[in-house]
Amino acid sequence: YRIRGDIWGTGEILHTPPMKISDIPVPFGNYVFYNAPLNGIDNIFVWDKNTGNHFQVTESRYGAYNPAICADGKYLYYNEQGRNGFDVVRTTVSPANWKQRSNFVEETGIIKEQQTDLLANVSQTQYGVKKYSHAAHLINPYSWGAYIDNTLTQVDIGITSRDVLSTLSLNAGYLFDINERTGTWRAGLSYQGAYPILDVNVSSSNRSSNEGTISYKTIAGTDTTTTSGNLTYKWSERNLEAGLRLPLLATNSRFLSLFTVGNYVGITQVENFTNSITGSGRLITPQIPQYWIRSVPGNGKLVYNHINVTAYRYQRQSKRDINPKWGQSFVLHGYGTPYGGDYSGNQFSFYGTLYFPGILKHHSFWGYWGYQQTKFELLSRTSNSIPYEDNGSYIFRNQIPVPRGQSISRFEKFYSMSANYTLPVWYPDLNIGPLLNVQRVRVNGFLDYGYGSSVFNSTPINQQYLSTGAEVKFDINILRMLPQLDVGFRYSYGINPAVTRFELLMGTLNF
């Protein structure tokens, strides 16, 4: 290569390097720095013009390129190949630490690549051939890891694994219901070797239904008085659910799209039923008027059918986008009891979410609208002197998001909607060793509305809910794991009913 020349384009060849260089050499004083693939991986080398010796300056695992020397000659800057691209690296210019050319390993990797008879050194061992048994290798965990799945109604935390051929996936974890404030331990398997997909899930959970403040009559001595108090039902469930799921991939151009429909049959054992007024059971006293609060299960078996339809269409996101610039999604659930059993009930729910671009880059304006209708049956009795009879009515879990910062009662019909604006405010890129990395701080402002209504004996019961507030969240990685978590806090101001609440957040889970 030429490193001495004049304005006419002529030059003097000072030295011919012992290997092929990959870029333009960089002279500095008595040295010439260059990068070359000595063993198949580019590193920075230097030639000493006074002695004629070559030295290796860097020992990069994936490649070092583009050497540059600062003006005072104390530091060498270069590009280091990393997992996500090139990093800029600075190191001191220390000739004492350079490795001399005579100690270099020869270019064995490049020599092997240039061989023409590639099969000359391949073993000729004959191996037996037998039919592969899919059934015998179903339980063969190959890839596994932790997952966190946040939705507007629940948080799912667990571990998932799949076999070598990706025909069977296993998962186990803890599911938290944001509205009921109850948890479920669950495990499941999904067989994807056929179409449609077979899903089987088992779970053990606690349930809770806050029915708000009610009025009921109590007997104190010889007097009967009317008392008001909160009624909350609690019980436990053990569930087995199995069914088929049909995913239809519809991704096109810059939009990621998926439509999934599934149908499941489940059996639930209900037990340990309590209430906050009398302590046990779901029937309080004969004096309590007919009221939908008793449409909650006692002990027994529930056999149900569950239809689930989900779909989304999201524009592809950059790494810094919090939400898709354009996107639509919806979730539909239908529950019924057509197979008999100790209980009866049905519920239909739907909510859709829309995403739009915000004012500035990476900002997001989004919102949702939801509707849920649940069957409530009144209890009955033949006379005022006997208790109400249990009609075996069952209330399924709430499946739509509700206004934040409010305590929501269950209604026959409930409408829910929300408007949100989300924006990033800081990219600190802070870390505490390998324990914690804080990537981003973001803020979300919201306005939530909900309306519930029920009609019993021609008497309407309704309630409006309206709240606003803001959330501050930190996007973090823990223990250098790839799944990104978000933690933070929320301030909610209830307009109707008037209540103020401060909560800690982990994903959509609030404390």
C-alpha cells in the first residue's frame, strides 16, 4: 500500500503487508495501523516502520475495524463488532502490550475455507436409520423461559417450554385477576402437531365478588332493624378446561395480523363459599329482599362452554415505539351452561382497542370500548316465613377492563371506555451491575368511564363511574433477561364516585 505521495498522484511503496488488509491504513508517527482478518476475524494491527515488525493491537471476538488515533497519540479509537452492531471503543496506545507477528497463529480458518476437497476429512461412519417416534419425544423440553403477559383485565406470570419439533408446549404460572384482586395457580399444555391446536388447562383459584353496599334486616332482641353493609362473596374453584383453537395468520406488508377462534369445555368444582355479612354460605337471611347478589355459586359442580375469539392488526413497531402507530384489536368471550350440572348461567363480553399516532415521535393516542352482559336470576320463595331457595345461578369472571381507581360492582349490563395518551420522557440507560437495567421512563394520562345497569322486578339499578389520572412507568430488565418489565405508580382521581387513590404498578397489576 502507498502511504507517501504528492499532488500528482505518484507515490512510493514503503512496505507490502504480509496479509490482505481490509481497510485504509492509518499512519501515525513511526506506526501504521490497519485491520486485517488474520484468522478469519478482523483485528487491529500495527506496522513499525523503524523495525519493520508487525504487531497485533486488539483481540476482538467478533471483529475490530476502522482504527483512528487521537491528536496526542495517547488513545486508539475503533469499532468493535457486537450483538447489536458496532460499538465505539477507546483504548490506550501501549506498544508494550502488543503481540508481535512472529507469535501469531497462522490463518488456519482461511486456509480451510480455500480447500477444494471438503469431504476428504469427513468420517465415513455408517449410522443406523430408524423411524422417529413423535409420541415418545413429546415430553422433551428444548427451549424454556419465563414470561409475563399483561392485558387490561389480568396479569399472567409463569414459565413456558416446548419440545424440539415445537409440537408440544407446556406452561405453568400464576394468573392475577385485576378487578377481583384474586389469583389462580395454573398449568397447561398445547399440542400443535395437528390443526386445529389442542389446549388443556388445569387451575386452582380463589374468587371474589364485591356486590357493594346493601340493606338487610337484622333481629336484635325483639326488634327488627334495617342495616346497611358491604357484601363480598369469596369462594375457591378447581377447574379443568380443554378445547380446540384455530389461529389464522393474516400478516400482510407492514401490518402484523392474527385472527384466532377457539371453543372450550370446562368443569369447575366450587367450594368453601363465604360472605362478609354472615360468614358462610351465599344465602343471608329470609328478610333480605330478592336481590341479584345471590346469583353466585355455592358448593357444587359447574359444567360450561366457553367460546373465545381474538384478533389484532398492528403496524410494525420500531424499538422505541411504546404502542403501534396504527393498530386495532378485539377480544370476545361467550360463556354458557348447555351441558347441565349444578349451576346455570351465561355471559357475553367484548372489548376493542384502537391505536393512533401521537403528536410527536413515539407518542401514542389509544383507547378502548367494552361491553359485557351477564345473566342474573332472582331468588324466589313460596312465603315470607321461609328462606329463599338457591337457584344455582353462576356469575362468570369479569372479562372487560373497568375504570381505574374505582371499586366496581357487578351489573347485568356494563359499558366501559377509556382514552389514553402515552409518551416517553427519558432514556436513562442506567444499570446496577447485572441486577437491573432501566431503559426508559414513560408517562400515560387517562380518562376512564363506566356505566352499569340492572333491572329487578321492574326496578332499575344503575351506577356511573368516571375517573382520570396519570401513570409513570419504568421499562426495565432484571438479571440481564430479555423480557422487558415495566414498573411504576399511578395516581387516580375519581370524579364519580369521588375517590382518590395512589397505587404501585407492575405491568397492568396495581397494588
